[in-house]
Amino acid sequence: MQRWTKEQARDWQEKYGWLAGFNYLPRTAGNWIEMWQAEDFAAEIIDQELGWAAAIGYNCLRTNLSYQVWEQNRAGLHRRLETFLAHCQRHGIHVVLTLMDDCEFSDQTPTTGQQTPPLEGIHNSIALGSPGRRFVCQPDLWPRLKDYITDMLDTYSQDERIICWDLYNEPTNRMVFSTEKADDYLTRFPESFSHDLMIETFQWARKVNPSQPLTVAAWKTQDDNPHYRFHFDNETDQLALSLSDVITFHGYTSNEEMQKMIDVLKRHDRPMLCTEWMARHTHSTIKQQLPLFKHHHIGCFQWGLVNGKTQTHLPWPHITVDKTESNLWFHDLLYADGTPYDDEEITVLKKLIS
């Protein structure tokens, strides 16, 4: 099967209308493995938090699965995913599922079982990829990934609770944790493996031909990087955009820069979703940016719902925090008891989503 036509993509957008949602991990999980493995799956907490989200008015969420959990116990992951989807459906929340992920804040190899405790005062310190960089850089292991991708898509290809498949989050993301080891790290994990794996993943997914659209988000926007002189002007992002049924992208930036991204991506003439945004320290805020997304009819998924084990209320490690912003949350919307971090944000959300 080929990429969806523009008409198919527009019909999909008309069916679901304006999507306003969030990226989701329950407050009890520090990474996706901890969210989905049997010993840590928190069904009651998830149900409670999705109820809070529904009360605000959210109509969708985006969350990641874990290859490692699937490999350990396929049937168990399917049971827990069914429970999760049932909770989402009861609360009127559609789901975007992400199957693989290169974005890691930890240099540990993803494994199931008891996870390392988060480092105090560090943003997302135990975030792990799926399947992880070492796995991605071994193409002889990719047939196992094909089985995983094919199984998930086959099982839920007609499931209307899932409205989009985000096949691969931030392919080629090679976050370096130590400048002293940077050269060695980037040599061991070259971008070419992720780039090629993304192509393979689209091919595997097209053979299944699910009823939902397939996408991979463009995400590289570093204006200070000479290799990327303009938003998404790199080979992997350009290829992802050309292969996706609907256009998705990430943007933790000001309204002015966000408008530039929108102008660039509108040229594809397809429905658009910003699947990651909202970082208060980078001037990506609900009060300013949510109206922009609604004006352009761009679906949007802010990062975080309930502050918890990920500690994503803290800024990225490279962010310099001014004294006046020492108590400012970076991501997340609610405290662990469901009360808002900022009442005005909730007012804006309720008004615009309704």
C-alpha cells in the first residue's frame, strides 16, 4: 500500500475535528517500561488521571509503548493495553500510539524489571528509548522489531480507539550525556541506523495497511546548528514528512518561531499535529500557543499531564534558569492530587477545547 492521498487525510481530520491533548505517563512511572510492565501497571491511577483530563476537556492523548515489555510478555502487554484503551474510551479520549523512540535521557540499556530510581532534581532522568540505541545499531536484530511492529498494527488496525500510529519518536536523536565522551558516543551510535530503520518501519507498516494514518514527526529545529539551517531542513525529517499520511512535528519554542514552523509545514497540504509542545521556560505556553494551534486547526499534544516520577516539571539540564523562574514548572499541568499548577491555564484549555 502507498501513502494516503490528501483526500484520505482530510477525511480523517474531518472525522475527528480539532484534537487537543497531552503526552501521557502516569505519575507513578518514570519511563515507558514502568508504565506498561505488569508489576508497575497502575490501572486505577491511570483511570483517575484520565478522569481529570476529561474534566478539563481533552479529547486525545499520545503515549509510547515499549518493545522490551512486548518481547518479555506479548500477551500481557496486550491485556494491559486493552485495559488502558478501555479507560480512554470511557473518558472520551482518543489515542495516538508511538511504537519506537530514540529520545533517551538515560544512557542505560532498556531492560524490564525494577527500574533505577530517578535522580533527584534531574528532568526525566530514567527515560529510556524503545528498543534503545544499542539495539537500533544492530540491523541483524531488526526482524524482531518487524515482528513487534507487525503484531501491534495487526492487532489494532481496525480499533477506532486508536486514531493514529506514530511509528518512531525522534529517530536519530542521540542525546549526549557527557561532553567528555561525546565523540566516542556519537561514533558508536551513528544517525544512519535510525534513518534506515525508520524507512524499514514504514515499509512494514504499509504491508499491514491499518485503517489509521501512519506518521513520524519532524523534530530538528536547532537554528544554531549549521547542518540544519532552517526548521526540519535535514534528510531524516524531510523523509519522515514525505512518508507520513498526516504531518506531525515537535516544537518547544515561542509563538514567533512556531508560526515559522507552521508556514513551512503547511506546504505539504495535509492535516497537521504538533505532537510535542509546551515548555514554559522556552516561551511555549498554553495561554499563548493553544490559541495559535486552534486558529490554524492544528492538533496539539502538550508534554505532561500530572507531575510525578518523570520530574518533567524541572527544565532540561541544559536550560539556564533565571532566579525569577526558580519555581516555574517546565512541563506538566497538575499536581499529584489533581489540582492545577496554574488555574488560568485550565481556564484557557476549557474555553478553547469546548
